[in-house]
Amino acid sequence: MFSLLLVQATARDARSPAGLLAPLVDSLGNREEVISKLRSGDPEMAARLSAGLEGLAPEDRRWLVEHSDRLTEDLRQLIHEGRLPVPLPLPIWLPLIIDLLRLSRSGEAVKPGELTPVFSRRVSELGSEDARLLGERLDEWIRKHPRAAPDIAAPVAHLRSVVYGNGIEAFWRLMLAEEVRLRRFAGGSEVETRVLAHWQPGTNDREILLPYADELEASGYPGLAARLRALVGPDDLSVERPPSIARSSPVGQSVDATNPHR
């Protein structure tokens, strides 16, 4: 938990996570290197940090726990209200939407009991590549919005720290459920916006989704690409790829939408 706060923290005020942890971090080595290792999940650095936390006063430890709990609650509320300014990347929610579309095309009304296993399976498939892509989008939003309102900036920074601290599994279900409930389904990058603008579900899946899978793989996301290709079906993988509609923009590069908080 403390490593998450450290990744998130930037200020060195005495009563802030960075202010309380800064002396400890400085004792571990170069500050940027320490934070980089914590972000990457380095077990040795995490263990050294945990050992050093024993020197914190009990009241400071309690304050850090309370601070983290408040941020987590603020983040959950922001997601529930649909005010998270960073859209969930397309490869994360697209498999679930395709599943739901196929269920609805069966000719019969979709029963509630049919949705739960589909939803749970897609949540369970989310892994390190999904987290890395979301982390890149969060990093970019934070860089572009240094003066964002605190009630938006703090939860977004907390989500970034959760991603880098390998704790995103606790949020996947909520984020995906709210994406469906609120029907956001927005493109979070130029590539994703183009894909959604051209894609007609069940009509041109091969022409649009297979080139997009190629883009994902070329951008360092082979697992996301494989998951997307599996959605199209093995019989479609032998077709000749049409020219990519997404070639001019990196997969990880996000774009601002109309959300006033971005």
C-alpha cells in the first residue's frame, strides 16, 4: 500500500505521502530509480521499503492508511459517476461487448443468468498487458493536465498508482461494469476512435478488427492482439489483411474527448 502512495505522490509537504516517505526513499538510493523500480513491481525494492517503514511513527502509518482509503473511495465514486476522464482502452472492453452482441443475436431475450458467466470470464482474462496499456493512458492524461481539478486529479493519480502497484485486479470488475452500464464505449486514442468509426459489428469484423490486432501486436501488445483475433474466429485468420486504418497513430497515444475534466 505504501509503495502505491509513493508512486502517486509528488509533493514533499510534511503531511503528504511523499513528505512522510521521502526520507526513507532517499535512504534507498536515487529517488527516480527507486520509484521506477516500485512502479515495475521490483520485489527487492518493495521489500526494502517495507522494512524501512518500521521506522515510521504509528500515527503516521495510521494517517497513510486513512489517506489511501479515502483516495480509493474517491476513485470508486468517480468511476461509478462516469467522471473518470480516461476512457477504458478499447481492447479491454471490446471482447465483452462482442460477447453481449452475439448473445442478443440469438433470437431470444438474454437471460440475466447468461450474463454473469460471460462477464466474469472476460474480467478474469484481464492481465498485465491490459494494465500496462491503461497505465500508459493514465500517465499521458496526467502529463497533459497538470492543473486538473483536485477532485479529478487525485483519484486519477491513485488509479495510476494502483496499476503500477499490481493492484488493478480489485478495480477491473467495477470499471468494466460501469463501462457497460453507462454505455461509454469511447475510443481512448486516435487509433481506437478510427476503429470504432469504421467497425460495423458482425458485418466487417475481419476488415477492421484483424488490422487493429496487427497494430496492437506491433505496438508491443501480443496478448491483446491474440485475444482480439480469437474474437474474429480461426476461419477468418487466413484472409488477406486490408490496409490498416490505424497506421498513422501509435496504439498507446490517447486523445482528448469532450469531457470537460480532460
